[in-house]
Amino acid sequence: MKNIVLTVACKSTRGIVAAISGYLAKAGCNIVDSSQFDDLDTGKFFMRISFISEEGTSGAEIAKGFAAVAAPFGMDFAFHDSEERMKVLLMVSRFGHCLNDLLYRWKIGALPIDIVGVVSNHFDYQKVVVNHDIPFHHIKVTKENKPQAEARLMEIVEQSEAELVVLARYMQVLSDQLCKKMSGRIINIHHSFLPSFKGANPYKQAYERGVKLIGATAHYVTADLDEGPIIEQDIARITHAQSAEDYVSIGRDVESQVLARAIHAHIHHRCFINGNRVVVFPPSPGSYASERMG
């Protein structure tokens, strides 16, 4: 039996759920998990259905007949085989906590993706990456060569057939053109002190101001720096007794966990970009434990 995920987005109207479930039943499919959301402000409808094809029919075959069901509702839809791992390209600069965390989760099977490469503007983590038998690509970035550097990055994305790019503390700003071209396919992680503590040493700035909460935000990358639709956030409480170094250490832990959860949500097709926001459905049964690891 094949486990398949169907994602749907369209204008909210009567009869959508009935049409979808009726079609799947006739196609010999059994629904095992379903989530839906009606946005009353925008009038949009989002749905994620996990089902089993008891006859072993592929998602592509089921999709052919589904087009006739989707047309009257103007649905944007996609069928995803749960056994197919998403191809992911990681990018990092000189802070390696998120990269190391993702590599570990991937190695033990808690992060079910295919890492097709790691791109960096430095050589700090070349040995770590190569030791995992993952291709390492160094792309030097300067003010003068940014267009050429991004062209090389896109070559790597296309050659590796990467479906998702993860900025695991990659400290270079991507161009508006690249952000638009890869819309919905790049995830970034950063601390949640913005906009209060910008620039260098945000954790030191937070320590000096006596901040009591440290947080992290994972979001889709857009042309607006660090302002893309938010996928996942979390916080950790701290006290006056902790040092500036503690702030940094705790912050790294939160960033790593938040980024991992955001990636899990994306690769399991639980994320739907809804204007400036993201609809994120809860984990399906059986995937909760691995998605909450950390």
C-alpha cells in the first residue's frame, strides 16, 4: 500500500471536502489523516490529506482523474509520495550549530531528507561535510562578485535538483531576484530579537538590556530581509544570573530546534503560504515523535 499526501489550496466554498473525499473513496483510497483551514479574512481554503492507496495506485495516476474534481473549484493541488525524500541544499557561513544539528538528525534518521550538498562562503565546515559523504561547495562572496556568486548557487541548485534551500546561519543577503525565483523554497533561521537588537552581537545587546526571553524564528525568505512568512518560533526563559555567554549558548539551542521543526513541517507538506502568513498543520500520526526530537 502506498501512503500519499494531497495538498489543496483554493477559494473557500461549499462542497470542497465532499468532492475530495468522494473522489478518493471511489479511487480505492483510505484517508488516515486530514487537516483543513478556512481563512475568514481572505476567503481562502487550505487542506492536507494523508491517505493510503489500498490498490497500490501511484499519486501520479490518482492525480490524473483528480484534475476534473479540482477544476470547478479552481484548486491548486499536488500529490506527494510519502516515501520520496525531498532534496535539500544546506547553506552555512561560520556559525555551525544549526548545520551540525541538521547533519546529526539526518544521520540518525530523524530528519528524512536527502542532503544534496552544502554551500558555504567559508571553508570552516568543509571537513565536517565531506566526512558525511556530502558534496561541499565553496562560493566566495564579495560586494564585487555577488551576481556571479548567485549564478553559481543557482547552478548548484539546478544540477542537484534541490527542492528546498535551508539557510543554516548563512550570513549573506540574497538578492531580490533570487528570492522571487525561489519563493517558498528557501527557509531561514535567526534570533527573535529583531528589530530591537540589530547588527553585531545581538545576544550581548540583549544581555546588557536584561532580556528575560530568548527566541528564534524560522521563516520563508522573501525580498524583505528577515520579514518573510513565519513557519516556526520558540522561546527559552533566562534569568539575571545567566551570563552573556549563556545567552549565546541557549540561543543556539533554540535556533537549532526551531529550524529543524520548520524543515520537518515543510518536507511533510504541512505548510501553506497565505499572504504574509503561513498555515502550518499539525504533524500526522506516527510522525510526531521524530518531528519533536530535540
